[in-house]
Amino acid sequence: MHFISLALLSVFVAVASAQKTLTGAFDCTAAGAYTLCQNQWGAFAGVGSQNSTLLSSSGNDVSWATNWTWANGPNNVKSYANVIHNTAKGVQLGNIQSALTNWVWTYLSESEGIRADVSYDIWTGVPQSGDPATSASSFEIMIWLSGLGGIQPVGSQILSNLQIAGHSWNLWKGPNANWQVLSFVSANGEVRDFDVDLNEFFKYLIAEQGVASTQFLQAIQTGTEPFVGSASLLIENFSVDVTS
Ligand SMILES: *[C@@H]1O[C@H](CO)[C@@H](O)[C@H](O)[C@H]1NC(C)=O
Ligand SMILES: *[C@@H]1O[C@H](CO)[C@@H](O)[C@H](O)[C@H]1NC(C)=O
Ligand SMILES: *[C@@H]1O[C@H](CO)[C@@H](O)[C@H](O)[C@H]1NC(C)=O
């Protein structure tokens, strides 16, 4: 009797904790090892709306979705709906043993000619901790698994067809505020099933791009930057696990 009621309680809690939809421009919700946020920081440049739903979370695995429709300001990012890992940070890049990640995603629907990326946004800096895009930031490392509609990362392309982690990348570089942005853009179109060790990017950046091994990992975020159009993006599965 006691055993059965405990089992029922745990089923109830598991169901109750999933399927939460965010509608406010800066709403966030706890999502297991992550925090899911709408982050509509650029919405003032256009008109539209976006809602994000936490579907499930378990340990380092999270599944979520975001629906967006944005018009005007075709060259402006409207938002970065994303999950940020709550604890995969505070370690120096040179001390990372592995940063295994798995990202399976798809567009359930997309309007004609959408302009949007689906990307990692990884932040490093001199202090051990610091929020993304602040005075604590030295480098913003983006990995674009998709970039549709002719959009471009910050700066200019400095290398093409780099082979890292079993994929081919074009590397873009340029300054933004007080930090440098280094963006790896898939050179072979969209990558909708991505299963790599991010440490291969960190090792490359230390060896070839002057990123100090003493830089602290401050944040790992993954999400989407829509410019214009409308789409329904499903993150079937995302995980990242940093060990040092
Ligand atoms: C987001 O939700 C609001 C209701 O809260 C709705 O009016 C709007 O159409 C939704 N946007 C999208 C892109 O689904
Ligand atoms: C989700 O990611 C985890 C961790 O990489 C993996 O064990 C699991 O098989 C993945 N599930 C799917 C459906 O891809
Ligand atoms: C997002 O769009 C999908 C269809 O593409 C729909 O099933 C889902 O309910 C929508 N979610 C929200 C929060 O509007």
C-alpha cells in the first residue's frame, strides 16, 4: 500500500514537471540541468511573437520547442530562445577533459525564406564566472548547425572548410562590444543530428586562434536566433556534459 502510493506520487511529479510554455519576452523556467529562456532581446527591431515550451528534462538531457513569427528588421536578430547549462562552467579551457554533446533537432514547419540560425553560444573569459555578453566576456564561440536565408555571423570569414569533430566549418571572426566572436558555420548545410566532443573546438581555438588555455568556460547555451519569417523548431534531444 505504502509502496504503491509512492510510485503513483513519483509518476504525478514527473508529469507535472514537464510541458511548460513560456510566452513572456524574458520568461525563463527550470529545465533539469538547464534553464530555458525566451530572451527576446532584439524584439524591438520588428513585430511578431514567440513562445517556447519545455517538453521534458532528465539529467543532462532536455527537449524543448519554440514557435516564432517575426517581421521587419530583416538584418536584426529578434531573440535567442535557449537553454543554458546551470553547472557546465567555471573550468579553464585547458583543463577540460571532454565536453560531449548531442543535439537532435528539426523544423516541424518553416515559412518560405526564413532567416534564422540554430546555434551554440559558448562564453569564456578571464574571471571564473560571468554572465554571457557582459564585461566578464572575452570570447563568444558560436557553432552554427543551421544558418538559413543568407544570414552571416559577426565579423568576416577568415577560413573555410576546417575539419573539426568530424564536420566541415567556415570560421568567422570579429569583435562585438568588449569581446571577440568566433563562429563556426557548417560548410555542408544543416546538421540536424550533432554528436561530438566540443573539446575539439576548444583545442583548435587554443592551438590556432590565440584563445588562452587559461580562459574560463563561463556558459554554454544552445538555441535559435530568428531574424524574419515563421517557424516551429523542435529540439528532440540536447545534452552537454563537461568533465575536467
Ligand atoms: C504565442 O502565444 C500567444 C498567446 O499567449 C499567441 O497570441 C501567439 O500567436 C503565439 N505566437 C506563436 C508564434 O505561436
Ligand atoms: C539523448 O542524448 C543522450 C545523451 O547523449 C543519449 O544518451 C540519448 O540516447 C539521446 N536520445 C535521443 C533520442 O537521441
Ligand atoms: C508550436 O507549433 C506546433 C506545430 O508546429 C504545435 O503543435 C504546438 O502546439 C505549438 N506550440 C505552442 C506553444 O504554440
